[in-house]
Amino acid sequence: MAPCGIGLGHITRAIPIAKELNARGIETVFSTYLDGLEYAKRNHLPTYEAVPIYFRVTTDGAIDFKLTAASSGFSLGVRRFLRQVTHEIRFMKQFKPDVVFSDSRASSLVAARLLRIPVVLMLNQFRVEIVRRPAGRRLSLQDRLFFFIANIGWLFIRTALQLVWIRSQIILVPDLPSPFTISAGNLAIPRRYSGKVKLIGPIVEKNQHKGASSHGEVSSVSRPLVYAAVSGPKVERRILSRKLTDCLRDVSKHYEVVISRGEPNGSRKPRSLHGMKVYDWIEDQDSVIMASEIVISRAGHGTIMKSLVHGKPMLLIPIPDHTEQYGNARRARALHVAEIIDQARLDRRTLKAAVNQILQGDEYRKHCVKIQEEAASMRAVETACDGITSLAPS
């Protein structure tokens, strides 16, 4: 199991698949890095520590493409990728897997193909894009030239990455079928490869498609519950956590507010702050989502999918200059299940107005319920495991 380690979305959707494989008598081991590695260790999963990749960010959490390029230039990036592949080959020779499950990890896929091990690839972003130019600030002539050259160069990198993706035997997309596909704008998979692509639906734990909340801290709330689920890479989630803790003060005067700071190594016990319950980490996030009336979060694919599974409208705050998250957010808004606030515009007034807009009326809720019914008919974990086991030697 080789999930991307940037943020927690990839490893948290790999774990239910691993659990189901284990229940079928199949042994699993993880290979990941950064946030994914910390989470795997916290959950006592057998794990190899992979060579990390990462991108630099500015002080407000936006992706800093210039600094990333400066610190991980083309030659350094190639060398790091080759180190990743070398380490993955070493891990695979030690564990001797029959099948490799790669969640958005090119290095694991390449290593497996070199060792002639079949690969199941999971992704929700086949066509990886970068911004044409950063939002929210004026660019110098030098900056504009950099982004012009960077976008041309990225065309070649993007094409190379797509050629890697299609080397897998099966491509699983943990999303809903048309017309409800959230990651539609990020897929663009050529038709000639459509035979190996399966949209399997959202990845959720068993028995979590529907049901009442079992989370003791929110089971007896007397007012509508607003749940702020902070996620993403470490720097970005800490920036959003601080902003939301301040901006939700006015909201807490009218609604019950629960905030998860998204820190898996933190405390599981809440502390009271300005009338809100603030957790470092909530283990049973599905139950809190089920108890809520609205979910406030980044626009990561995993959180959006969980919210839709439970029929909850969303207020999305994409990571600045993160093309995938903006694509997800715009698609959710087009389906009338979410509204978007740019991080630069996030303050007490705009947040309160957006929450009231979503909760006062039935439009968002009706569209969410319709999509929830579609999601309830899908069994993503079982389908993924069936695909994995189909490639194992008999």
C-alpha cells in the first residue's frame, strides 16, 4: 500500500482498503512519508519510510512555486525521484508483494513495473495542473517570465506523469459517476484507456454510509452543529486552524461549533474556546459529520466525498493557488452542494454570512440528499479490494 504522504487524505482512504484486505486474509504493508508516515506510525501500521516529496508554501499557506523550483530544481527533482524509486524497489524486494496499490505515487508504480509486479492505481487527479500565475498579488516582470517558462516546462512533466499513470493495470477513481463527479475537471483520461478506469465511489468505513451519530461530544447538542474540519499539509492546516478559530467566534453565538485542527498526534480531548469545542484530532470524523448541518473545510477530495456520503452541504476554503482544490470546489458549487470562500477574504463577516446562506433554506440540503442516495448504492472499498485481488497470482 503506497499512499501519497502529503496531507492525510490519501492514507486515510487507503486504510479502509487495507482493513478489508486483512479481513480477507491478505497481508498488507505501507510505504509513505511526511504526514502519511506520522499517521501510519500513530495507528501502529507496518510501514516503510519512503523518500519524501513536498512543495514549499508562503507565510499565508499558498503554494510557493518559485521557492519550490529553487529548492527542488529539475535536476534535483529527477535525482529525488530516482531515490524514491530505488527505495521502493528495496522495500518491495523485502516484502515481496503480489500486488502494489499506489495512491497517487508515481515512484511506487515505476518500481513495481520494473519488478514486474501488477499495480492498482488510485487517483482523483490524472491531469495535474499548476497555476498560470499566483492570485492575490501583482507580479514583477521577472515573476511573469518565470511562470511563463514554468507552465511550458510543466506540459512535459504533466505528459510524463500521465504516461506513468497509464502503466498501471487498473485505475480506481474514488468518486461518483457522472453527473456528480467532483474531480471531473482533473481526470481527462484518454478514451483508449477507459477500459482500465473504474469510478468506484467514495471510500468510507463499513456501516458509515448512513446512521446516527455515535460521537459522545456532539450527540446531545441543542442547536444546529457547524463542524470545521481542518485538513491538508501541516503548514496549511495550521494557518487555516488559526483563522477559523477566530472567525467562528460570531458563528458560535448562534450554532454549536466543533473544530478539528487536523493534528493526528495531538490530544483527542476537546478544550472549550469562545464557546466552541476545539479538538486536535477527532478519530471518528464520520460520526461528527453525520451530526452536523454544515461542514467547513479545505477543498480536498476526501473531505468533500465524506460530506456528500452523509448528505451535508459544505463551505470550502481551498488552499491558495492549489489548482486541484479550486477545481474540486468549483465543481461542488456547480452541483449546489457547497459555497466557496477564498482564504484571502476569510473573516468573521464573510464566514458568518456564508454559513447563514447555506443553512437558511433547503436548496443545498436537497441537492446533497440526492447525491447521498447515489453514493449509498456504491461499495468502493469492496470494489477496490476485488480489483486488487484479481491481479494476484492464483
